[in-house]
Amino acid sequence: MLPGLAQTNISGKAGLIYTPAARYTEDGNVEIGGHFFPRDYGFGTDNRNPGRVIYMNLTVLPRFDININMLQLFSTDEKPVKQGLGDRQLDFRYLILKEKAKQPSLAVIMSTPTSISPTLLTHALVATKNVKITEIINAEISAGYGSPYHIYRKGSTLENYGLFANMVFEKKNKYRRHKHYLEGPFGGVSLQFRKKYGLMLEYDSKNINAGVYATVLKNWIVQAAVLNAEQITFGTSYNFSLLKLPKRIMKLHEKQN
């Protein structure tokens, strides 16, 4: 199993259900996947549509991740959706501190300010500590704080202006369609059994969510959760390394040498 191979949060970052974690991942680690969210637990108050977030996460340098995600709403008879690919977003995560015996890991997560729909933007600081409970059970505990401010492009897709034009720094409560995702304190715990299965419980600064996840086919993760004891979310991801050759190629290389 690759270091850091575990569940991801709603936007594809290392984490629990809706919350991120300061989990360490190796150089070249790639994670591709998607998560479904129900209509009442999306990110904008101007819609009641269910949707999904499709993402790719890449660890490009030691402790430094780049996350690309796309939020898409599903059209319904009551609420038809007239948008293109969806809201695209680029996030960066830097692991300030790596976990040690008596020290939690610490990471800062920042979204680029180029989005015109800031509802899923993440500006947060989070710490994570692993605790060995038994030989087969491990607990991963995370706690963090999401900024009440955000930076984004204030405008419309119908307007023609530069990528870095019209940027504003303001409180989230001034954006009338914001559901205040990760605004304030958040945290959670994941109980991992035999490094393959897990239970999750979190507070995402608004709701209490609980879920499960499992590793299948070595590098494939599936997970599901109940949001605030009301609606269900689920997702899946596949994890691999760009820097590690497949075993068959490695064995062939060893024979040749």
C-alpha cells in the first residue's frame, strides 16, 4: 500500500468526508476520482441540485500537492442546469510539518483566486496525528480551522476580463450564495482496520458526518457517508505512483542486470 493511501474528502484532497487532513503522501503520488453530493449539501444557496466533484491530485514535490477539481451540478426537471463543464478549481497543499512520534503533521491549503464561484474554495490550516490503538487498528485524528475570508474573481462568465482581474478579498458572508464551506473550526477521526477498512466521523464546521471506506484491488478506494444524519454521499478514487515502475517491469530489469 502506498504511504498516504486512504480516503479523500469531497474535493479530492487527503481527508475524511468534507474535511481535509495533513496526511503525508510520497513524491509522484497521483489520485484520480470523484464524489457525489446530495442536493441539500452542495455549496451554493442558489441551487438545490445534486452534483459531483471530479478531481486529480498530484504530489509534485516533497510535501507539496496540487489538486485540480471540477464541480458539476446534475440537471433535474424542477431545476434544469444550463452550464458547461462546471466550476474548475486549482488548490495547493503544503505540509509545513511532517508527523513525528510526539508531533502532529501540519498543512496549509490554499485555493487559487481565479474562480468566479468561490463556494468550494479552501483556505485552511489543519493538523493530523496517527495513534496506534492495537496491532490492527489505527486512529487518524485531524483538527483545523477554515478562514472566514476568501479571494476570488468578482464577476460573471458573460463578462470578458483577464484571468487575474476583478479579484476581491472579502468575508464569505458577503457572498450571498455561499454556504460557508469550511468556515471556522473543523475536525474528525478515522479508525482504520488492517490498513484496508475504516470508519469516519467528522465535524465540517457546520454538520456532523459519519462514513465508511474500504480498499479494494490494492489501490482503489470506495467510500460512503451520511451527512448530518440526513442524506448520503459517496465517492471512489484510484491511487498510483508516477515514480514506481510496475512489478513486472522491475523484475525484468533485475533479470537484465
